[in-house]
Amino acid sequence: MSARGFSENDLIKKIKNSEGINYSDKIEYLINSYILILDDLGAIHSTDWRKEVAFDIIDKRYKDILPTVITTNIFPSDLDGYYGKRVADRILSDGNTIIILNNIKSRR
């Protein structure tokens, strides 16, 4: 069983900086593990492109029935406001674990 973990910001940077590899292959390579940990989902301002990337990642794992652990300071009821209903529905589906870090002091 394999696991990978990225902060949302680091994952976005890795996708942007992978020259010479098509978008679908980048996504597949970065998230191809049994468990994916997405840290700090929603910590960075969400652009349309980031929302599309989030959808592609979450949707791929949803379709492949792979668990995703997500840490965020966004309450589940507010996810659709950040990422849209499609992403929120897939994040909140069975098989994913969401850890809400609201009101927890940062160790940074």
C-alpha cells in the first residue's frame, strides 16, 4: 500500500513546473497512490484553474474508489463556496477523510 502527501500549494506548483509532460500524465503521476493526503486544502486563493485541478484530482480518485485524506480549515458546509458543488460532493463522499483544522493554533 502506497501513500503520498502534498499541500495543495505544493501540488499546484508541481503540476505547473512539470515541463514536457501533458496535464493528464502529470495528475496521474502525482496522485497515483493508494492513499493521497492533501494538506491545507483551501489555504490559498482559489482561481478557476485551481478549481479545475482540484476537480480533476478529486474526481479521478473518486472514480477509482481511492481514499483521500484532506486537511482544511474550511467547514464541509462551505466547501462548495470554495470549489463548487461537484468538487464538494466528491470530497464529502464515502471513502474520504476530512480533518478540519479550524481554530487550531499553527505550529509554524
